[in-house]
Amino acid sequence: MKVGLIGMTVAVAAGGALFALAESAQAAASCAIGSWTVTRYAGEGSGNPPTPSSGRKRTKLKISKTSMVWNFNGSTDLMVGSWDDDVPPITITYRKTLKMKARITGAKKGTIKAKPSSATGNATYKINLPGTLSKGNLVKTAKDGAESHLYGGPYTCTAKTLKITGRHTYNDGEYDTWTWWLRRTR
């Protein structure tokens, strides 16, 4: 009889622990998961002088437990300039969609890390340098590792807002930093 009661108590305790673990896992679900719209983007390259960039408003980002999907249709251009007023900015336009496998850690604060080699979609880019225009396949450049600002990074979020920051350092020591500010759309 005591063995049965002890066994029952253990089962209840184990059941309670399992319930607590399941409840804890639910509470830890990332608030970054969902559909978002970019309200602001800012970046900077480490050149001399540094190169600021801004734009990308209205870009859509959908984050799931295993992927991130960028939809650039209707988004504003990225403006890349310099601190020198005599140098006109470079305009970079992205269109269509880019999807990558991703891993998300954390709840209200964590990391989103995309796998660039998994990039799929039909996203394109157009770079307008003063006097020069080049176009290409954004999916290919993402796979090649040339779009680090789209791969995620450390984030903080609330029920309504998401902020993703990042930094990429190149072999020569130069680096780019970026911050995305987004609001939840669903």
C-alpha cells in the first residue's frame, strides 16, 4: 500500500514537473515569431569615412520557428551615402521574396540566425550608382553570403515591436552594422 502511495506521489510529482516544463516551454516561445513590417532600418559601414544607410520601410518579414521570409514588394529603397555632401547616395532596390531556414533562440530577447545557403525565392536587386545601374538575383547573393543584414541577429521584442541588430566583420577587418525596427502586422 505504501509503495503504491509513494509510486502515486512520484507520478503526481513527475506529472507536475512535466506540466511545469511544458508550461515553461510555452512561456518561452519567442515573441519574434509572426508577421512584421519594417518601420525603420539603419546601417553603417566601417569605411573611412563611415558609410551610413537607411530605408527599407514597408518591407515585410515573416518569422516561424524554422524560417524567415522577406517580402520586399512595396518597400522603400535602401539609401547608401557618405558623410560627404558632395557624394550622391547609392540607391538599392529589392523586390519579390527571399526565404531562408532559420533558428530562433530566446523569448523576449534572443537571436535569429538564418542559414544563407538555404536561400530560395525570386528576390531581385537593382543598384543605382550615380551613372551606373546593375541588376541581379538577390537569392544568389544571399546564398553567397553577401547579404548579412538579412540573416537576422540579436533581437528584442514585445507583443507589438521587434528590433533586430547585427554586425558582420569582413576578413580585412572592415565591418557593417545594422538595426531593423519592425511592428507586428498579425
